[in-house]
Amino acid sequence: MKKLKQLEDYYKNNEIDLDEIIEDFTPYITTIINNGTDNALSFEDKEEIFSDTFFILWKNRNRLNINVSLNSYLAGITRNLIKEKYRKLKIVYDISDFENDTLNSVNMYENDRELIIDVEQKIKGLKAIDIEIVNLFYYSSKSIKDIAKILNISELNIKTRLHRIRKKIKKELNNGGI
């Protein structure tokens, strides 16, 4: 299996070589965008997601761990940008199809698959209400306002729960050596 490149592999003269990252990861990011958007987004929207992915990497370059796998990091940024674009355009999609298509078409990136499985396992261990909030927010693309109405819980409570859920899962993943 091909060695996954880390951020440290792209440093030259104490500065990140964004041009080389773009060159190496263009096919990967393009595949994620094409599989994650089908024909629901225009070419311009897809182009914007592509550009924003690398802009966010550049913007956060000083805060990243240089040993981070760029594959997972860029894939996460791209997926979040797609979800954000769908929310803005009020397009509903099934995220499980999106993740499966992306993973099947880019199966050389095994770390993403393992991370998704680990995250899904952590989600299954949450309280029932938290699982429902995660499903509504991430898998059904419901807004916090809509989730609050559906569950008859305040928006602040939903935001707080989502924050704590993400923090808990991140902590558990970090403690597990991921």
C-alpha cells in the first residue's frame, strides 16, 4: 500500500509547499467532490469547494500537527464544505451514500475508512438522544433550529450537545492512538 503523506513531507524552508500539495491531492479531492455532489451542484460550486479546501489548509497551516495525515485532513475539509454548500442551497442528501461512494472510489486511503468506522463505533456508544441529534445534524443535514423543533429542545441545548459530542469523540479517538 502506498505510504500516506503527512504535512511534514511538504515543508521546504520552514514553509508549507502548497503548490506541491495541490498537485498531489487534486485527483483525490476532485474524486471526493464528484462522488459527494453527484449532479446536485454546478461546476462553479464544485470549483469553489475545491479552492476552499486548499485555502482552509493554508489558513490553518501553523496550527496543524506536522505529523497529520493530509489525506484524512483534506477529505474532512472537503466533506464539510460539501455539507455546508448543501445546507446553504437547502439540498438534502444521504451522507451514508456519500461516504460509501467516496470510500469505494478512493479505496487506497485506508485510514479514512478506519477513522469512519472508529467514529461510528464511538457514536453508537452515545446516549440515545445524542445519537438522534448526530443523525439529524450530520446524516439528515437538519439545521440546529430544525432539530430543536423536532426534539422539542432549545437550540442552545442542541449546540452544546453537539459540541460535547464532538469533543468526547475527539478525545476518545486521541486516547485510542488515532
